[in-house]
Amino acid sequence: MHTGELLMIAAKVAELSGEAIQAEQLYRRAVRYYEKKHGDDSVQAAQVLMELGDFLEKKNRLSEAKECYERMRQILTRHVYESDQTKQS
């Protein structure tokens, strides 16, 4: 396992244990880790953004969750577009 996966597991454990502040910090660290390792628009960062968005939605922090989902959508849309362009070449 690598650091990003460990951060995600730790975030989920903290969330399930009721440690909301720690869980959020770990999710955000995982996003930063993947952005640094794979770039701001990495699929890995998008996956963590989805988890963070779900977490925030459960906490009724809807505007923050929406921001995560929107950023995730932008990243994934870009990857799909780039994939389509590569196939057409």
C-alpha cells in the first residue's frame, strides 16, 4: 500500500469512529498527496474528492460538498475528453 491509500483508509476509519475533524483532515491530506504525486487533475485526486464530498454531504455541509463534486466532475470530464481525443488520433 502507498501513502494515498493509507490516508484514505485512515480517513474512513476516523469517519466511521465518529472522529469527523480527523476524517476531514485525512481526506484533504489524501487529495493534496494525489495532487502532488499525480497532478492537480489526477483521477486519483478526483476519487478522493468524491469521498470527501460524500463525507461533507453527510455532515450537511452541502456547499462544500458541491465544490468537491464539481471539481471531481471537471477532472473526470477532462480525462474522458482527452481519452476520446487520443482514440480519434
